[in-house]
Amino acid sequence: MIMKQKKNIRAEIDTTDDKRILRTMFFIELLFLALTMGGIYGIGMLRKEPFEQILSHLVTGLLGLAVMGVCIRREFTTGRMPEENSRHFGRFYVGFLVFMVLSFACGFLPVEGWPFVPVFVLLALYSTPVVGMVSAVMLLMISTITAGAAVSVFFLYLVSGVLAVCLFCPLGEDVKIGIPLTLSMLCLFTCETAGIILTANARPSLELFLIPIANIVISTVLLLGIIKLFSGQVVYRYRERYLELNDTENPILAEYRQNAREEYMKCIHTAYFCERIAGRLSLDCDALKCAGYYHIKAVQQPELMEEGMFPPSARRILEEYIAVKGKEAKNGVRKKETAVLLCSDMVVGTMLQLLEKERNRMLDHDKIIDAVFRHFADKGTFDNCEISLQEYKLMQKIFKEEKLYYDFLR
């Protein structure tokens, strides 16, 4: 089978929206550049630093912003940025602007009290871990420069921030925050103790720990607030709508069951496999299950797609499925989720067809599944798909593991 591994749906930016977003990014980054340069220069003059030192800081800030801009574009254009974040990228820039003000303010605060762990986490959640860490490092660099802090201070917040990003990203419905939060704060306290308190020119005492402990409390509160905000805006944004759409007793599916029983049952079985495979491949289970329920109806009634009843993720799967079925998709399937939907639909449909001809016939499930996957491979349906060869084989294996379920098709 000829298949390109991990070829991304956004490998080529050719839509007007993408170009408009990139232009907007450019102008926003110019604004950030002006604010950063102005802030560094103003604080340098306020503190009467030598011009050579101010110039060095300006060049460092310029290079940091340039690297951040390249990183953002790379993640956006190659599609590594989650779809929800790429569609609402203003959230990242608002957070970055707020934290930029905070980073300049940190230059006038004790270095033990910089709440940078939440900065790393928020910027990573609203973009990608790479973009979040690069942009947070840029802000940490501003604070270090303006405060004239030691390099050890920079590294202690870098280490604790990177660990927090690794623990909290990605943040999904099944993520437990207790252990990540505890480990992040423990790392921050350890780094502050080793990098600041133990190196202070004073005898260790309780007073030295007051600001670090206050920093941990503030950082914990901010992290909990950030997680709640992100969950409301991204993780659980469409939860209620999916619960309604994926309820088999909702009016649309209930009417479907009454008027087209056979098609309805095919959709039920397709949705089952979509959900099972999505869970194993770490895909969007709710969106795939929804697409499984409504994929036939979406083809038959295009007005459903125009009414905006489907959340964006499910809508995009259904749109690509319709395009492939109508042979309008020039490059075949692109999204992993659409590949799962197509395979589930074909496997279920093939078995139902064979059983319809002879109800008591004993089917060779493995042989049918192999034939379906060979059909897709021969046609090159997934040659330009994001799905990897390993994921493709795992999907085939999952279908073969469900032998007991096929009895429900009779």
C-alpha cells in the first residue's frame, strides 16, 4: 500500500482565510515588537544603563520575537496547531499581551515571586507546546533583562515552566490535574530553593521562604483559573451539543428510526466503530460518533449541513465525507477522522449487504475486512491522508477484534 505518513491537511496554504490570518499575525507581531522595544529601551533609560547594554537587550528581544514568529507560522502552516486554537488564535495573542505587561512588571518585583509557570501553561494550551514554550521563554527573557537577574533565575523558571507544559499539555476531558499540579509546584519550589534561597548571601531562615511560598500559592490559583477557562472555551465547549446529537432519542434520530430503519441501524453500527477506533487512535470521539450517526442523512439532506446544527469538528468530517462520496475531493481523504468514518461505513455496509442476501450465512469477517482495506489501498483513497501506516493497520486490527459485535448485525 502506498501511503504518505503524517502528510498534513494544511501542508499548503491556499485559502483566503489562511492568508488573511497570516497577515493579521504579521501586524500583531509588529505591534508586539514595538511594545517590546519601547519597554526595554524605556526601562534601560530609566535605570541609566549604558547605551551598549540597552542595544544588546534590544537585539536580543528582536531575535526572540523573530524566532517566536517563525515558530508560530511553522506550527500553523503545517497543521500541528489544534484546529480550535488555529481558528481562535486571538486568544493566544491576548494572553501574550497580558503576560508581556506582567513580564515588564516582574522586572521590579523580587525574583522569587515571578509567577511564570502559569504563563508557560496558558500560552501552550492556546497554541502548541512548542509555541507556548518559545513565547514564554521570550517573556521570561524580558523579565530577566529588565530585572538584571542572574542566569540561574532564568533557568529555574525555564525548567519549572517546561515541566508544567509537559504535564498539562494536551489538556482533555480525561486529564486529572491533581498530580500535574502537585509535581509542577514541587518542581518550582525545588528550583527556587536550589537556585535562589541556597545561593543567597544570608543564613537560611523562614523569612527567605515567604515569597517563594506566596509564588506557589499565586501560581496554583492562576493555573486552576487557566484550566477552568480553557476547559470552558475549548475542551467542553460543544459537550452539551454532542450529548444532544449523539442521543439516539433526539427528534432527528427518532424520526430516522421510524422512517428508514435499515439506514438508521447501519448508522448506529457505523457510529459504534467510529467511537471505538477514535478512542484507540486518540481522535475526537464525540465528533466521530456524531459523524457516524448522521453521515447518510447528511448526504441525503444537504440542508442539515447549512443549518449549523453540527459542531465544527463533526461538520468538517461530514463535509469531507460528502466530498469523497460525490467524487469532488481531488486529493482523496485528508483527515484521519474521515478515514475512520469511511472504513467503518464500508465494513458495516459490506457485511449488511452480504447478510441481506443470505441471513443464515456464516461470514468470514477477517476476509471481508481485508478486502475492504485492500479496496481502499488499490484506489489510493488514503494516499494523501494524515493517517499513518501504523494507525491504518491498527484500525484494521480493531475491526477484526470485534467478532462478537458482528452478531448484532443479523
